[in-house]
Amino acid sequence: MTNTCDPRPTPLSGIFKGTFAYLTIRDRMPAILTKVIDQMSRLASQYYNSNSLSKAEDAKEIVSKLCKLKNEMQTNKVIRKLNDFSNDSDMWNQFIEKMPILVEGETKPSWFTVAWLHCECYMYRRIIETFLESNSKLFLGGKRFLSDEEAITTMEQYFGELLENLYRDGTKLLEDYQYSLWSNKCDLSISFNGNNQIKSADEQNYLKANIISNHTDQLWTYLDCMRLSTGKGIITFVLDNVGFELFSDLCLADFLLTFKFCAEVHFYVKCMPWFVSDTTAKDFFWTIEQCVNSTDKNISDLGKKWQSYLDNNLFSIVEDTFWTLPFDYSMLEQETPSLYSKLSKSKLILFKGDLNYRKLFGDRNWPYTTNIKDASSGFLPAPWCTLRTLKAEVVVGLVPGISEKLETELDNWMTSGVYGVVQFCI
């Protein structure tokens, strides 16, 4: 059904040919499925070779279902309900029944006629369904969609420079937020000088200049008042990618605790593998374990300190199914009031990465100069800040003239990961 009551701009969607959303549904999403299919095909061969025939048949069945899913997407089939019986299945199926259709005359949702956000989340949930339906449940959590094998190498590569900036003094907050922001580039393997290192002052100045909406000063003022008033309270991270981004988030959280901007840090993670590399609880524990076991004494000591934070509830990991539902955040209070209530106890919420940004602003074709409060549709359980490199064709809060300037410099400025935003709402 079409939604004629929503006053917001049209969502990003596959109905608009040539857009990044359309090309993602047509090309990138099938390519992601192909990677999972290839990985499971290799695993099936390994099981056959080791005479683990039941596991091999499970893997083969998963490949078959994923190939069917890929065909459904590429041929614009109707989006069907979920067949598994997980605790989120009813919410998903109720949503699918009422999923907004963006093409007049169409009565059933299909891949290219609904919002990109909705069909993209649905694809990942369907991947999970194939694993849930496997007989052995062997593959759930056993393999990530893409390998994390380079994560520790990346962490060690960045550690010295990051640590030096983090603990020098409390005025380094701006640099720390830049690290946390630009670490979000790493999941695209976008580099400066052909690698993912951010080392020299010139490079840091280059990256700072590419923050096209920067509310760090307002954020610093708010945090400093918070620190001077009580030094207590909760700062919440709604996490994005595992790997170096998670490592830099942990460093930033440590900084905020060390300089008494808060008394606790809560990390919201995904309850299932999501969007290729989003952080789960297992990823979080794995990261700290790898730090503890590092041969680099500095990293090992840091890992031990973070483990002690977990043991003493200074760091807390929180799961909630809402983060893997297709709703944007204007629907959070209505759909999951308990989560909204938890978030409202925070002094500050940090939303990391592109998907959180898209959900904050409804993944819609807002004019670029739209005020962030207006574009977030009143979502304000607590003051929040979004740190995001641009990887989708949605951005708000820009000063007039910025977008026109960027369009002359780079055709794909909204999707290249070259530019970023630090936007604060109170």
C-alpha cells in the first residue's frame, strides 16, 4: 500500500533508476549474496572432503536458498513473509503486510517498488532465515559474512598514533571524534595515499576539512558542562562496524571515562550478524580478547583494562532486536518503548555509521539544508550525535552552498566515503 499520510519526502528507492539506491539493489546487494553463496559453497566442499556429510548437506541447502533469494531480488519478485519462528518474526511479518509501496497501482511489495532501507534490511533478515532453518544450526555465529582476519593487524597499525592523541589531555576531544568518524571509512577500504593510515598532520587537516557539517564545538561545550556538573551518567554508543572502527570506539569510550565525562558507557550491538560487518556481542568480546592476547604490550594492557571495565560494569553491552528491524528511528518509541526508555536515561547517545544515519533521518530525499531536528522527525530520547562518513544519497544539516560546491568537485560526493559529518542534536 502507498502511504499518502507521511509528510516527509519520498524514501530512497529502486523506483528511481540510476540512483545509488537503484544501483545498490540491482548490483551491490546481489554481489553481497554471491559472496555468502561462494563462502558456503567452499564450506560444503570442505565438509564433503572431510566426510561430514550432514554438515555438507546443510551448507548445500543454504546455498540453494540463497541462490533463490538472489533470483527473487534480481527479478523483482514479491517480498514474502518470513518462515522462521524467531522472536522478531511476528514484527517483521506484520511490517511486510503493511510495507509502503511507492508505485501507484501496485498492491504487493517487491524489491524495486519499496523503500531501499526496507528491502535491504529484509535481505539481511532473509539470509539469517536460511541459517535458522538449517538442521544443525552449525553456521549461526560460526562465520561472519566477510572475514575479520585483518582486524587485529589494522588495530596494531593505528594504535600508537591513536593512543598518543587519546590520552595527552582533555582538549583532544576533537581529534578523538575525528578518529572515531574516519574509522567508519575502513569498511569500504577507502584510503588516503593508497592505504588506510591516517598519520600526518597534513592528512589529519585534510580529513578535518572534509567534515562538511561539524558540530564538535557544540558537542564539546555540552560534554564539558556535563563533566563539570557531576561527572556521572551514561554515554551510549549505538555501534556500527567491527574491526578498526570498534577499536577506535572503545578508545573514545575509554577517553570519556578517563576524563570523567561519564560514569558508564553502554554499547548497543546487533543481536545477529547484520549488514556485512556490524558489531555483535560476540564481535565485541572477540575484539577485547584479541587485544588482551596481543603480543604488543600496550594493546594487551589496554585490552585488560577494557575487560576490567566490563567486569565492573563501567562498560556494558546491550542487545535489542529493534536495531535489526526495518523501522527508522522516528518509529522507535512506538515500536519498542522499553528501548526508548533505556536510551532516555543517557546523557548522550553516539550513533555511529551510515545505516544509523539513514535511520535517523528516515532514509529520505531531504533537501540538504534541512534542519537535523526537522529531518529526524522529533526523535530525541536524549541529546545525540551522529558520526558518519557519507555512503548513501541522504544528508541534511548542510550550510547553503556546500552541496553545490561539492557537486563541482566530486560527482559521487554523497556515496564515496570521502566526506563526513559530526552532527549534534539537543
